[in-house]
Amino acid sequence: MRSLCRILGCCQVAAGSVRGSEQEGTRDELVAADAALAGKSREDLVRTTSGAVFNQAAQVWNHTFYWHSMKPQGGGEPPAALRAAIEEAFGSVSSFKEKLSAAAVGQFGSG
């Protein structure tokens, strides 16, 4: 049921209602499961845990990163320094996008 709530919560994030409390709720559940985790940041939980705790902590970190990466009217072309690095590594931005999309489609994961 919690996973379903998370999915529904992500839908509500667009309206700005659930994101923070849902992610903090997941972190609080982790800490309740193991008191030794109390006081650790999301980053510390990802770096120092494994198994189910790591999976939950990494999911919270990933969602936080994702939502903080979005902005109104976002997207478009990368800044010059990033574009240069992408072009050096992949030949072009469009080649990078194609390779990234292919890798994402071929990657198993919950998100």
C-alpha cells in the first residue's frame, strides 16, 4: 500500500502537495526500523547502508534530486560547458540523448 501511496504522491507533486512529507515519511520509516540511522542525512544513508535500507534511502535521494532538477520552462539546450563535455564524449547532444534513452529503456528499475 505504501508503494501505491508513493505513486499517487508523485502525481500530486505536480500540484505541490506531497513531495516533502512523503519523502520525509520514508526516511522516518527507515529510522524507526533501525535507531542507529537516526540523525543520518539521506546521503549518509545511501553511502553507509545496503539491502532494503539502501534501496529505500536511494529512492528518496533519487526522487529529491529529480524534483529539485525541474524548473518552470526547464529543458532546452545545455549550458556551454556541459554541451562541450557532451559533444566531446558523445559527438553531439542528439547522439547523447539517443544513447541515454536507449540505456534508460534497457535498465530495469522501479522508476
